[in-house]
Amino acid sequence: MSTSTKEGYHHGDLRAALLSSAMTRLEAGDQFSLRALAREVGVSPAAPYRHFDDREALDSALTAVGLRELTAELVGDGRLPETTEDLAELGVRYVGFALRRPALFRLMFGSACDLDNPERVAAAAEIRSLLELSMRNVFPGANPAPLAAAGWGLAHGLAFLHLEGKLPADSPEQVAADVRAAFAAIVSING
């Protein structure tokens, strides 16, 4: 709970409150600033700068949150993929995340990784690691890094093609079928 102190206004977990407010505004398509977020969570205009140097730092933190949420969605039931069909399901979840959370997805992948933000770097590394482990599990004798990059590239490209209306996104079921078909086509060419 927020309380007033001699030193000024104190907020229980200001960083989390700012991130939550920013995420809500981002996903609603609202423009916002650190000053507006401070007003929204009831702190002084200077308070957010104790946690974020500027708007870019806030965006980087939002990106880290999004990357962790995407990783959690990809992990699903916690089992690593065992078949190429299972890999396609990772693609389905990836594209589904992008279509459900387009503003966050665009923020996550719309700029270079902020290498000065260890939280963002670690979150991006978690996705890479998950994809490499998945490829190693499905293709035990192959080099997992290029396979992971290729699979990620396919899912990422499909996500943006659907987001930008280049491929239809009429229903989640149809998008999922399209993603599965794209993965199957690539596997059959190389199989």
C-alpha cells in the first residue's frame, strides 16, 4: 500500500505498478509518458526515474516482460517437443501470442536488443535456449543453433505477415492451420 513519508510519496512496488500501467496503456493503443504513468499510479513526476532512466528504458523493461511471457507460453505444458509436429505447435503458440498481443509483440521485436539491460538480454536468451533445446530434442544429431534460428525465423515471419494483413487472420483456427502447414512444407522439403 502506498503511504506518505517525510521524504515524499512511497509506493509499495512502484516499478511493478509502472510496468503494469504501461502494459495496459500499450496494449490499449494509448500514448503515454513516464509523467503520465506517475500521475496514474499516484506518485510524483520524478518518481518513475528512480526505476527507468527514460522512456527507452521503460520500453526495454516492457520488452523483457513480454519475452518472458512469450517463453512461458511456448513452454506450455513443460515438455520439450519430440516431433516436427510438436515444433509446429511452438510456431502456432508464437504466432498466436503475436496476434493476441500485437502492440507488445511489435515493441518486443521493433528495435535492437538493449544490451545494457541485463533483464532483456536474459529474457531473449531464454527463448533462444528453449528453441535450441527443442531442436536438439527433435533432431539429436543436428546443430541446434541454425535449426532454432530457421524455426524462429519462420514463426516470426508468419506472425508479422498475419499481423500486417499479408496473410489472413480471420480465425485463430485458420491461422494455426496455416502455421502448421508452413512448418510441414519446410520439413517435407528437407525430409
